[in-house]
Amino acid sequence: MPSTISTEEKLQERIKELTCLYDISHCLSSRRGSFEETLVQIGEIVRQAWRYSAAAIVEIKLLEAYMATANLTVKTIFQEAKIYSAGSIVGFIKVHYPKAEFSAAHFMQEEQKLLDKVSFELGSFYEKELNKEREEVLQRSAQRTDRLAILGEITAGIAHELNTPLGNILGFAELISSRTRDKQVKEDITKIIKSAIFSREVVKKLMFFACEMPQNMSLIKIEPVIRQVLSLLGPNFKKAGIDPKFIMEDKNLKARLDNIQLSQVLFNILINAIYASPKNSTIEIKVTSLEDHFFIEISDEGPGIPEGLRSRIFEPFFTTKPLGEGSGLGLSVVHGIIKSHKGNIKAINRESGGTIFQIQLPLTN
């Protein structure tokens, strides 16, 4: 049994408790290291506050983060306090003593109260970190949306400015081609016509990004559109040695969409997925629905998108492919089409490797 604690010892323990709370508050407010490093510091502060600190082992678990001030290799007795966030248990903090040397009587009631206060501080700290992380995500998302909106306005202006001279070049080139008999001139004019047509297609893609292209909206079934795209890309999958996997529970799912534009979206994303995927891998196309929206998720097993580049992949002319292998307009066109359908698209890196493109579109009953 523990010896009776004197008034002087009680005072010393009280000072240790107050010092513990002050040090923890200071540690959390002036945090420099990582989340895990902060937990290690707090664990050591708590250990020193207990009456038998030399024998005490502090253990903290907060979601995936875990620490212990020493290895728990023997049976122990412990005091415990749960860590809460938004009313849910997200972890715990325990102070252990070796069971062979100590009993529950060696713990003080004041120590349990202190542990409860520490757990509350940890819960508050976790909530602040979570809110901070959410704010940063929202801020990055808002900045990206603003940047894409500005790019859309600039792109629309450029596309309109280019359309008129391109139309003139193409029209006059075709007129010259129909009237000349000079073989060399005819060959040169043919090159001009081909270049003008190519440029016009680039402008068309820019207008897709800027949501300037007219749409033919109708109520269509989603499954046949996806199956047709997969059928047309069959040779591409076969050549790359990739297995497409299509999952869709509701085969009768319908939405008001532009059939051709939805096909173009799927083509662009799947072509990119094939390009990024290793041989003998799988590309999964999964369709799910809620009450007023449906989702198309296209997952590959490639290397994923570098974190620093993920926010830029929908910008016009941005590409991660080598020079000459991509125009950088495919995903910007996809973004423009999805936005014009009042939907959303985002790219997520899979933990197991690869990328998921998630498309969200409204349902029309």
C-alpha cells in the first residue's frame, strides 16, 4: 500500500499538476513539430506530473497517431481518460504503473482529474487542427476555382478573337484551291487548309473549356453511353494490356445530358488512364447514384498525380506528358463540359496507388 501523503507532498503534487497544464497549453499553442512529435512532448510532460514519475509510462492514441513514453512489455495497472471530438471518441490517454510493483491505490484522485483535463485539451487541440486543415482545403479549392474561372474568361476571349481570322483563312484558302491549277500552289494551299482546320479544332476545345459550345441536351440512359465508349476503346485497352471493369447497379439510370459531350469526357479521362496505367492492370469505371446526383468514378493503377500538380491539371495547355505527346487541352475540355452540365469533377490519389477521377452530375427525373 502507498504511504500516507503529507501536506507538503500534496502541495508539491499540486504544483506539478499546475505546471503540467501550463506546459501542455504552451506546447499546443506554440507547436513547431509534427502532430506525432507534439504527442510525444505531451506524453513526457504528463509522465513527470505523476507521483511515481520514474515508474510511470504514458500512452496516447489519437486516431492513427500513437505514442508511449516506454515499451509496455509487462502487465500494468493504469488510469485512463477518453479523448473526444464533436461528441465522438477519437482516442485515449493512459498512465501506467507496473502491476508487480504498484496497485490502483497508488493513483491519486487528483491525478485522474488532471488526466481528464489533459484529454479535454487534446480533444480541443485535435478539433482546432482539423478545422485548420479544412479551412486550408477550402481556401485552396476557392483559389483553384477562381483561377479556372479567370482562365475560362480569358480563354473565351482568345477563342472568339481567333475564330474570325481562322474562318477567313480557311475560306480564302479553299477558294484559291478551287481556282488554281498550279500543282505547287495547290499542295501549299492544302497544307494551309489542314493547319487551319487543326487550329479551329484547338479553338473548339478552348471554347469547350470556357463553356461556350452549344449543347444538345436530352434525357438519356447512362449505361449505353459508357458501354459504347468502352467498346470503341477496346483496341486501346487490348494493346496496352489493361482490363476495363465496368460496375453499375442501376442499368436504367437516366439524366439530362449532351450525349456527345459525355462521351468526349469519358474518352479523354480513359485515354489518360490507359496512358498512365501499367500492363496487366485494371481500370475501373463505377457508376453510383443518390437522390438528386449520380457519380462516375474512373480509377486506374498508375503512379498517381504528384501533389504539387493536382491543382493544375484542369488548366488549358497544362500537361504532365512529354513534349509532343499531349496538347494539355483534354482535361480542360472535360472540366468545361462538366461545369456546363452544372456538375463537378475532381482527381483523388488512391492510397494503394493510382488516380480516381470522380465526376458528379445532376439527375433529372
